[in-house]
Amino acid sequence: MEEASGRKKRGKSEVNEAELLTVPEGWKEEPFTKADNIYGLLEESSFATLFPKYREAYLKECWPLVQNALKEYYVTATLDLIEGSMTVSTTKKTFDPYTIIKARDMIKLLARSVPFEQAVRIFQDDVACDIIKIGSLVRNRERFVKRRLRLIGPNGSTLKALELLTNCYIMVQGNTVSALGPYSGLKEVRKVVIDTLKNIHPIYNIKVDQELATGEYFLREKDRKKKKLHETKVKETEAAARRKEERNKAFIPPKEKPVVKVKKAVETKINVQALKEKVKTAKKKKLGAPAAEEIAQKIAQKEKKKKK
């Protein structure tokens, strides 16, 4: 009995402690200003991180914005394109000791393909980040790619739903998932990501608030898919109707060129009698020899010349 009463007391004390740890709604911590640390930091500290080659062009373009953002907190930033690294360092004027941790997280997010507009939000007091390594959770590469695609969803719908429900920005890149947002949202994102890579569909782990508990987001996605399916069916029906209409048209033969009539050879009547006479005269004449009358005339002319 004493043990049971002791357990009840412990349970009550645990509940009371949990209630005490809750933060009232609308309460915000006062920002840390220079007046809170007028002496600055005793030692300078720095952090460096490598970035892949494909991020070089983007980082080179947005680096002046990074330096201006860190200048506000008296933190310097250097970009080394030869080694492929980013470095952030505190200065003598740095008054907030946790700023260097925020700067470190920002360059890590930039290296993981998070845009600058999102990465700079890390300096807000109610925003944190979590870089989840997923490459070692699944051994088979093909299975890993399929489960990573399942996390993203068709046209990124699952990832968008997770962002809406957790109020976090999520970037899936390579073997990591980068999340940026409130602490409570980051906790949910990590759970969903790890469970998805362990072959648990993300839809079963998404905890929604009262507005989205009815599944309005997914109903809208369903309606959109139905509408798209209806439009494709209408297009297919119209195309089938056009094909049927073309088939039912009366057959009209193509215009053919007029046939050119070949002129018949002119028939000529042959005079058989005249032909026979020509043959006879030809037989009388010897081929290549002069006629008999011509020979007699020549002999006569020779004899006259002799008499003279």
C-alpha cells in the first residue's frame, strides 16, 4: 500500500513539473542585446564547413548578403572557393556568445541547398534547425531512393503537407533532410522522416491540428486529382468523337488527272502493183553497174570521135 501511495505521489509530482515547464501562450523571451554583455567575449571562436561543387555559383552570388546579415551580429564570414569551404568567426565586438552557433547552423544549411532567404531565419529566437542524416538508415540504394520519394510525395504534396502541419521549411537533398522552424515542429519532422525511411508511410505519422484534422488538405488534393482525371476523360471522349465523325463521312474519291489518249498510227494503203514493178526494175539492174542504154550511148560517142 505504501509503495502504491508513493507511486501516486511521484506521478502527481511529475505531472506538476510538466505543467510548470509549459510556456504560456503569447509569451516571448526578451532579445539579448549589447547591454546584457558590455564586456564582450574573452576568446574568439570559429566554425568551418565544406560545400559541394554545384553550390559554388549560388554561394558566390549570395555571399555579400551573408556577410551583411552576420555583420549585424559582429561575426565575420569567409568563402574559400579553392578549398570549397565556408568559415564564420567571432570578433572582439561580438556580444552574444550563442551567435556563432547560429552562424554555424546557417552555413550548414547553405551547404545543404537551403536558400539564403530561409537560412537567415536561423537568427530568430524561436527558430532552430535540424539536419537529419538518412543515408545510413537503408542499406539497399534502390529502396532508399523509393522511400525518399515517398517522403516527398507526388509533385511534393506530402512534403508540403508536412511543412504546413509542422510550420517548418524542409529540404530533401542527397543523404540529408534539412528542417528549419520551431522546436516542436522539428521534433515531428525528425520522427516522420526516420519512420518513413523505416518503411512507415508518412501519412500515418502526420499529427494535424484541429483545422486539418478533417483531412481538408488531402481532400483538396483528391479533388484536384479527380478534376484532372475528369478533364483527361473529356479530352479522350472528344478525340474519339472526332475520329468517329471522320470515319462516318461519305467517301469522296480523290480527283484524278485526265487520261491522255495515245494517237493511233495512220494506216496507209499499199499499192501492190506499183511495188511489183519496182521489184522487177530492180532485178533488171545490176547492183553498182550502169544501165545497158547508157553503155550503148557511150560506145556510139567513142566511134564518132574516131571517125573524125
